[in-house]
Amino acid sequence: IVMTQSPVSLPVTPGEPASISCRSSQSLLHSNGYNYLDWYLQRPGRSPQVLIYLGSNRASGVPDRFSGSVSGTDFTLKISRVEAEDVGVYYCLQALQTPQTFGQGTKLEIK
Amino acid sequence: EVQLVESGGDLVQPGGSLRLSCAASGFTFSSYWMTWVRQAPGKGLEWVAAIRHDASQKDYGDSVKGRFTISRDNAKNSLYLEMNSLRVEDTAVYYCARGRLVVASGGRYSGLDVWGQGTTVTVSS
């Protein structure tokens, strides 16, 4: 499954919203009704951390300004109000089929 | 504290072998799928391999299939990645990560919710 992520780079003013998209080459909908699509953030010099799993479920400890949505094979990560600590590279990951595949990444930077 | 600590990264010549380890603590290791993910210098994340909680299923990425072997020792709370026929393009930071929880009633998927700090593999002559 090919994951196409956009944009590659995302400059954002603090306090403003941000949106990252990921499109899968085929459905990620499991028979259990869940879309197996996650979002990860890798801050500079750090290991990745999960933000959203199964398309729209916020991981433990993740601020509620982060949200995930699904529309068919289109997935969106939204940040309602960007903060300085949100800087890093965001990746989507399809976990429906092996080999699992990551998107190419979106680098969010502060203007 | 829930923790994963990788070790075993090193400088190795092309065609060589290396074994990575991942020590787990703070959770019931034997109940979770475990995954290896790598990141080449300046590049994005690449899923490498995953192993079911009881080692009954192992899956590999296309670029490592036939050369890498994932394994685990639940008695030692440890995950391994045996890497053979190493290539320059295998140069990367290798992370282990915790995956799906498997329990008698089914299980729970919460993404790759715990990651180690990574161990660096350099393949070069």
C-alpha cells in the first residue's frame, strides 16, 4: 500500500491552524470497522511518538488540539492552534497490511 | 516505567552481519506485537519487521526480506533483529517499538505507542 503525504514542508504561524494530508492507494478499512491509519510526530533529535491511531483516536497524553479524520482513502491530521513544541516531522503509517508503510513525512516549522 | 532500550548498533562492512537487541521493561512484553523501524540519515521512517506476541507470525519489509530475521525471547523480555548480508543502504538508526496488545478476548491496537531511543548501524568499507 502506497501512502502519499502532503505537503512536504509546512510553515505555520503560532496560534494558527495546520493541516496535513495522507492518501492511501487502497482502503485501510478493516472488517472491524476501523481504519488502520496512524499519525506520528518526530521532534528534532527524538524518537517518533504516536499522536493518532485508528484514524481518529488521540493517543494518551496528546493535547486535544490534535485531531484526525477520515474520508475514504483520504486522511487528515489537524492542529487547531500550532504551538512552538509542535515543530518536527509528521508521518502517517498504514497498519492494515504488511509490509506496513509510512508516508514521506511533513516537516512543520514555525514562521 | 514503560521502556524500550536498543543496543548492538555498530560499524560493519558490506556483506557483514549484526544482531540488534531491544530490552523491554515496565509492561507485559509477552502480550504485545513488537516492531522494528529504521531511519536512514536525513530520510524518513521505514517499517522493517514485526513479530507477533508469541512469535507465531513474523513479517518483513521487502527491502530486508531474506536477509533480516526478527525474533524474541519472552522469558528475557527481549526483541532481536538478526541482520545478514548487510548493504550500504541498510545504514540507519534502528528503533524498536511496541505494537498491538493481544489478550484472550481479542486485543487492542493503539499504534506504535512506545519507542526506544534507537541504535545506529553503519554499513561501510
